[in-house]
Amino acid sequence: MNYYLIAGERSGDLHGANLIRAIRSYDSQAAFRAYGGEQMEAAGAVLVRHYREMAFMGFLEVVKNLGTIRRIMRECQTDLLANRPDVLILIDYAGFNLRMARFAKKHGIRVFYYISPKVWAWNQRRALKIKATVDKLFTILPFETEFFARYNYKVEYVGNPLLDALADFQPDPSFRQKIGVDARPVVALLPGSRHQEITSILPLMLRVVVRFPAYQFVVGTVSNLPASLYEALLANYPDVLRVDDAAYDLLHISTAALVTSGTATLETALLNIPQVVCYKTTGISYAIAKNLIAVPFISLVNLIADREVVKELIQNDLTPDLISAELQRILPGQESRSILLSGYADVQKKMGAPGASERAGRLMVEELKK
């Protein structure tokens, strides 16, 4: 069978790649075409367009780039009809993918959605749009089953693919030596994977470095963004190291972390590294989001726990003073660190066992053969 996948960011590329491998184990004749990235291409998909051309963050950025987004969507629609796959598999990336779901449904192409749009966070009635346009929704967060049940929509909870990635992770025993870390304990800085996140949040993270001379700070960078971006921001911090595309290895050697809100917060929790969650966007985007958001937290860790496990420093609260204070609270010897790690255990229990990609792939193939 022919499969067409669309992912609009780095984490979606990772999950899409694992899904492709899982599908192929149940459908040996499977062929894949994708909007995604290097990982999906390496898994065997024909890459039509890279997600870096589509990764716009925040309401203002989306508005400013509407022309580009619309052009890419038209191209995607044309390519979809030209290839007419057996199924369109959408991975998160709600603004683009919900429109593609409607388009595909209109043209008689089956639609599966893997990793639900965060409709539970704002504009919750979009769940009805998903119900109307998506033939099968495969969810990865435990609270989503109950949420969609309110709209009389049965979903398949397959577990979380991050558990698969972490189960496959083999720490590099020589990682500290390779990146040049000294004898001090490490604090990881994970500023995100989008240009706007990094320019807004990394400078604030870096301003706390001087307050913790007993620790070595290392920035987890991503290779799909230019090295010059990081070099400019790190120019005044010669003691801060950086490492490309090695977040798990970096977290594995870290004592604590400052993490931009997103998938990385959950990865950090699953690796048992105490963290402070950081988030800052443009004033306009924040004002709009604040009026729309329908959940009490922004981090997946707290949402899954249904309580505050990790501290979230958002917008005006993301200051060097508050970052420093919260980082101090989760360092070794602090009672808050033990409380946080206990909260992580609760989150991990709710998440269940690895195997999400395999379960999703098997269920998709079975559904298509009905």
C-alpha cells in the first residue's frame, strides 16, 4: 500500500520515521512519500519537502508567513492528488494538517492522524472537526482518550513514541570526553528547535551561567539551524559548550536542565533529569494564547500529572533571577529535587510501556486491510 505522511517539525519527523519502520514490518510492500525531514527520509520515505520550510512558531509568525504557508499547502494538495495514496497519515502540526485532513476527506482519501493536535489546550470544539474529517485518530497522551470521549469520538491510545526512542537509546560512554566537559556537574540548556524559540529564550538561559560557577553549562543545538545562530548568541560565553543533535546523551550526563516548553520537557522527565520549563514568545502571540488556552499548564509533564511537577516560567516570569532561583531549587541536596523526581515517577506510570510506534503501525495496517 501507499502511504503519504505529513510532519511539520523535528519531533514529528522522529515519530514519523519510527512509524514508517513499524508499518513496513506489517506491510512489506509499503511505499512512503512525505513532508518531513532527514529521519523520515532515512527510514525510506521519498521526501517531498523539508519541515524547516514550514516550522513557523506563534500566531504572529504564522500571520507574517501566510503566503508561504498557503503556497506550500497548495503544492501539497496537488502532490497528494497526483499520487492518491491509500491513506494520508498526519502527524501533529494542527494548523496545516487539519486543513489537509479536510481536503483529503473531500477527495475520497482515507485520513489517519497520529499524535493528535492539542485541541484540548485551546479551541476544544475543534475535536468535532477532527471527528468529521479523520477516519482514525491514534493518540499518545493518556488523558486524550477521556477528552475525545466527551465528543463521542473513540480514539486509539497507543502509548507514547518517546518511550520507544528512549528504550532504543544507548548512552555514549565517552560523551563527556568527546564534547570536552570538565569535572564539574553539567546543566543542560535545551532552547528548542525553532529559530524564534532560540533567539527569545537562549539569551535568558545564558544569563544565569555566571551565577553557577560550580557547574558546566552545555547547550543542546540542532543541526537543521545554522551554526552561526548559536555562535552569535554564545559569543560572550566562552565557557559554555554546545553539542548538535545529541539531546539524550546530553541529558544523560546532566544534573539538571533548563528546557523550552515542548516535547523536550517530557523527554527530560522520562530521563529523570530535574528541569525548569521555559517559554517566551512575542507579546502579541502570548496575549492571544493567554485568552484562548483552556488548560492550567503548558508542559506535557504537568498536564499528564494533572498537577505542578515542574516549574513553568512563562513570558514575563522568564527572567534571569527567577530562572536562577528555580534552578537552585532542583540541584542536588535540595528537598524540591526529591519531590520533583517523585512526580516524574507518577508521570512515567501513567505513560505506560514502550511500543507506541509498533502498535500504531500494526493498527493502521489492520485498519486499511478491513
